[in-house]
Amino acid sequence: MRSLGVSVVLLVVMGVAQAAPGQSNQADASAQTAGVTQEPGPAMEAPPVLDESTPLADPALANPNPAPRAAVRDNPNTDQWSITRVFLTIWNAELFSAGGSPIELNQLVLALLIILLGIWISKRIAQVVRYRVSRIHRIDTHAAAVIQTVVFNALVVIIVLAAMPIAGIPTTIFTVLGGAVAIGIGFGAQNLFNNLISGLIIMLEQPIRLGDIVQAGGHEGTIEAINNRCTHIRRSDGVDVLVPNSHFLEQPVINWTLSNKTVRGSVVVGVAYGTATDQVAKLMRQAVDEHTLIHESPKPIVLFNDFGDNALVFEVFFWSRISRPMDLRKIQSDVRLRIDELCKASGVTIAYPQRDVHLDTLRPLDVRVLPPDEGGDV
């Protein structure tokens, strides 16, 4: 039994040979407590204590399974980890600080994506609101367009304010940037904000509306859209013209259909001297009365305007309802064609430009006929 106990103690000592000296002492104390007496024998040397400065006799002890350097360098998993680490470093990079808070790249990109997606959704929502509102009979097209613009701008402002905390930008930064924004408005953005404010005034006061026929800046056409910065006018020849909103408040503008779409047109006719004026007035009145697009009230009026240089000048005025600038020109053309037919049928001559040449006969005129060889070509 004694020899068996000694063997057990030796196995325990060999198993903890690399442990700390304190643990070896505890094992000896435990053996003595168990009543096992260790026979004297050769003293066991304590294992050397290794530190970082102590070189290893066998390099294999540092790594039991050393991997070749080429294998580590060519390992695809190692390359992917390096790329991922570089991406994460750039993604989490600090760009600047606002209000004492650092702004990272990932925050800024996420906020921009939210703003772009929010603008797209806001545009669709505003279009749906306009469609729903336009189906109400008491609201016209212009009012529906105003509601669409207000809804879109309000949603964009809300989205921008919501995206700023996501980007790490506090809303209190506006108090710091207020002076800079005011200076920018006073200099570079003066015209931009002028047109923006003018657009809001136009939408509220409605001096022009969608579908109105206007003359502005030397252009005549139909109002197609009233945007934040400019107004879209489509001329009768198909050309689109963009006029700044401030022009409609600062310059004279002719709106043919501000109160209603009924406008007055006129046609001027000159007949030869000696023609019966009453007959000409009746023919012109007849041509106007026969046209179906000319209103009976107010009644058309025929006026004898002037004794012109080459003709007796008559002008007929009439009223008609138009929806495009070309409509009035078509009616005037039809009236002129009908007047020409009636005048030809009645023997009335439409005057043409002519000049009377008067010669000074106070002395005889010297008139001679020269042969071709002396006077040249005759």
C-alpha cells in the first residue's frame, strides 16, 4: 500500500510540473495530510520559468502547427478580411463635427438616402392628393395645383428635419447658420428667393392661373405650370418658354382670360374710294353674324374708321370664347375670307396700295425719242 501511494504522488507531481510553485506546495501539503510519506530520493529540479526574452530551443514549441508564410499571404479568407476591414474603416470615418457631435460617413449617406427616398415618396403623395382634390367639382385645376405644391413642400421640410438627427446634425445648428443664410440670401441667392416668394404670391393672389392666355416678356401663350422658380408658358407655335415668377409681379402682363375666356377680336378692311359705305358695313356685319363661334351678345359693331391714303377703312369688332391663342386668329381668318367672298359677289373692290404721281406743268416738258444707236437701249 505504501508503494502504491508513492506512485500516485509521483504521477500527480509530474502532471503539475509546469504549474506555479505555489500549486506544487499545495499538492505536497495535500499529500502529507493524506498520511503519505514521500521517500527520500534525488531532488527534482523546478522547470525553468519562461518569459518573453527567453529564446526557445525548439522553434516548433512556439507554434505546434506552423503555417507557411506564402499560404497565409495567398489565403482568400485573409484578403477578404483585409478588404472588409478597410471598408469598415472608411464607412465609419469621421468627416466633420457639428455642434460638438462627430459626423461619420455612414450617418451622412444614410441621411441622404432617406431624403432622396422621402422626396420621391412626397412627390407621389402630392400627385395623389391633387388627383383626389381635382375630382371635387368645387375646386378648379389651379387650386388643386396649389394644394399639390404646398403638400409637397411641407413633406420635404418634414423629411429633411427628420433626417438631420440621423446624420448626427442637431437642429440647433440653424441658430448658428442663421446669420450665414441671411448673408447668402442678401447676395448670391437674392434672385432665387425673390422668384420663390413671387411664386407663392402668385399661387395665393392668382393673377395668373393654369390655362390662362397671357402675354409676358414678348411671348404669348397658355400657362402650363407655375413652379417654385419660374412659370411654364407654351406658345401657339409649340415653343415652351420659362418666365421667372418675379416678372409677373414686376412687369406689365396681359392676361386675356383673367376674369373669363371671352375676348374681343377685330378685322380691318379697306375698300376703294367711291364704294357705298352702307353696303360695305352690311357685308361685314353679315360675315360676322354667319360665324358660329362669334357671340351674339355683346353684339358685333362695324365702324368706319378713317379715310385712308389708299382706301376707306372699316373695322368690325366681335366677341368670342377661346381656349388657346390660335383660336382667335382662326376666327379672324374665317371672317376675312367671308368678307372677301361677299365683296366679290356684290361688286365691291378691296383697295390695294397705290400712289398718285403729279407732274409740275408750269413749263413744257422736254420729251424726246432717241434712236438706239445714240441713246443706247430704249
